Amino acid sequence: MPRALLSVYDKTGLIELAQGLHKLGWSLLASGSTAKALREAQLPVTEVADYTGSPEMLGGRVKTLHPAIHAGLLARATDADKQELVKNNLDYIDLVAVNLYPFTQTIADKKSTLEDAIENIDIGGVTLIRAAAKNYSRVWLLTDPNNYSEVLKALQQKSDQSSLRKTMAAKAFALSSQYDSAISAFLAEQATTQLDLYPIQELRYGENPHQQATLYGYQPNAQPLGGKLIQGKPLSYNNLLDLDAAWKTVLLFSKPTVCIVKHCSPCGVASAATTAQAFQTALACDAISAFGGVIASNHTIDEQTVQAMGDLFVESIAAPAFTPKAIELLAQRSNCRLLEITHKTVEPKIEWRSVNAGLLRQEVDQGDPLNTEWKVVTKRAPTEQELKTLQFAWRACQTVRSNAIVLAQGDATVGIGGGQPNRVDCVRFAVERAGVKANGSVMASDAFFPFADSIELAQKAGITAIVQPGGSRRDNEAIAAADAAGMAMLFTGIRHFRH
């Protein structure tokens, strides 16, 4: 009878895994709290302490660190190893499901102490991982609940699954490596760090055909942008950058929102009651630039949305889901790639950028901190409608290349300017793109105005209200210009550069 050892901190999917193994005729062996959970689910289980004949020790620090466990894991399927097990009254262990104490979550909690961190350094779990992974030719190793059903299905088929066991072992060694790196960085007071990256896809080329490029992920067998390509040829280097920018934009909004991106910067953002309406108003911001761009939506892409696209050439689309009819219609388009991204958060929370001879690390800009307070600095306060539109424009502005300027009416951008060396040019470009829609719009700027010229240009275009971080030595000049024009202006105290 094959034997499985279950020793998990995170018990997600544990009962379903154990039930599946039990139905397949496996005997179950488990440590303390895991065994308790299995007994409560009415599953037959032998506790590790009973199996080894040694009780848990040192407040749980020693549970699975025993020759009966590790000989059972490390023994090969050879006559010599089998005879040695029999000689010592031991037996094989054929599968291990294990995950680790939450060290990184513990140190991320500002209330945790050094003692808390030390007690969340897993010893037994990491040792189980290394033993089982080393012997993957015989032993199944599960460190991620997302793989439980896949492995159960493989066990039911009773076919050679050595390739899958090897994949699980590689994933486990990656987990162990990242875990140890986090501990090392913590104890060294983050003097060092380690990046473990795994190739996802060899790209046809980089930004240009003469540049070689590869997409990497933080986990083995990861998918592009954490999503699933459900239609079209593989994403290109530029597709990936554009989709990343578009996806991060729509995640800033809760209402159905569409962002169209060209060359890594939004050329149209809109929220509406439906995704189709959001697309139409986003496209209206700059239909010329939208040609050959990418689209992201934070809600499902349906038939109506695809019909609203008309004959617009679209490189790729990212969304949490696509209806069957939408997929059918999009399949008729030439080379339109569809990326399904079900998670609605930016992962991970940090980002890296390469520079000559080094890397830059920073936290991802998730928008305004929770304690951000906007301050009216002009004589006139914004109307209720102006304030709502300013809030929309401010979020949309955060992912536009600096010096970012966004003009908006309602929940839609009408003019966007960014990526220029000076801010007044970005205001001018945004006004030109908006045309007559600039009149009566509001304006968001990702950073302060160093001179009053941008305010004066906005006034001439008919812009009625402005939101900006403030903080310039000439803030008083900008405020005076806004007052003279009868405009409302608010300071956020938060800057959102996107270099």
C-alpha cells in the first residue's frame, strides 16, 4: 500500500487531497495539526509521532525530523535500499504534501517581533522538501495546493509520470530557495537579495527584430503576466509591455473600465455601465493612436464590446474573461491575441528595472495611500461633478508616461499628453487631442506645475478644474493663475511619476 505524508501549515485543499488518496488506496501519515484536521474529516490517519515512536519535541520544533521519515523518503527503488529499510523495520514513503511556515507574511506584519520571525523559520518542512525533491524519481512532492488535483489525476491514470514529478521537484526547490533568500535578507537586514527567475517564453525578438529576448517569471511554469493566452500567436515583447501598462491601469478602477494603450502609455481610458460603453468612450479619446494598440478591461469582454470595436486593428486584449461569442468573433480577426487574467491585483508588489551594471527595486505604485487628503487651494471649490471627474482623471493619470496630463469629462479621458521633457508641451498635446472636448473638461497632472504657463494654457482651452500634487516653489503663482481664471484647483500631496 503506497504511503503519503501530509504536513501542511496552509490547509487549503488538504481534505480533498487526502480523500482522493484514500479512495486510491493510499495510507495517510500526518503531523500534529494536519492529522487533527484529517481525523475531524473522518479520514483514517496515522500520526507521525506514533509512526516514528518519538513524540513531538521542543514545542513542535521537532516533528518530522526522524530517520523513519527521511529514510522512507530517500530510499531508492533498489533491492539494496529496500533490504536496508526492512532490516531497520522501516518502509517507503511515496508522496509528501508540505508547505512552510509563513515567514515572509510574518516579517511583513509591523506588529511582529524578532522572536515571531525566528519561530516562523521552518526547519522540518524545508528538510522534507529537499529529501522528497532529491528522490523525485520515486517520490511525489506537492508544495502548492493548486497542483493537488493535477497529481491526483496523474495517480488515477497509473501511467509513467516521471516528468511531472520532476516538475514538482523543481518547483519545490524554487520555493525552498526563495524561502531561504527571504530569511537571509531579513537576518542581514536586507543587505542582500536574490532573484529567482524562470524562463516562460522565448520571444521572436525584443523591441526590434535584431534584439534577442526572453520572458521570465517568478515561478516555474508561470504564464505571461500571470494570465492564460486563450487565442492567437505568442505575445511579443512589445505586446507584453503594452498589456502590462493597460492591465495596471484598469485595476485602478472598480466600475467596468477599458484602457487602450499604444507604446506603453494610455491613449484612452473610460469607465461606464458596460464594457462596450467604456470601450466606445475610451476609443473616442484618440482613435488614431488606438490603431494597432492593445486593450485591457477589468470586466468580461462580451459580444457587444467586440461589435463596438468595429474594424479597429487590435494587437491583443487582456480581460478577466471572454464570453464564448466574443471569442468566436475575435477569432475572425487577424492575429488578435487574447489574454485571460483572472487575478485582479498587481503581483508581486515590487518591481525591478535594469540599469547599466545594476537593478532598481521599488514598490509598485498602487495609487494614493489610504491617508491621502485632497486640499482645495483656490478661492473656488470644485462642483460635485467636477470633483468626481477629477477623481477619475487622477487615477487615469497615474499610468501615463510623465510628464503626464489627462483631460477628462465624466468618466472618460478626452485628451492625454505625456512622455515629453516639459509639462507645458504635454498640456498642449492633451488640449490638441481633446479639440472642442477640452472646453468644460478637468485636468489632472501627475506632478506639480513649475510655472503658471500650463495653468494659463488650460484656461484658454476652457478647462474648469485641476488636480495636481502641489509642492513647487511657485505654487502660489499657479494658484493665482487659477484664481484669476475662476478655476478650481486641488492639491493631493502625492506624486505619480511614471518614468
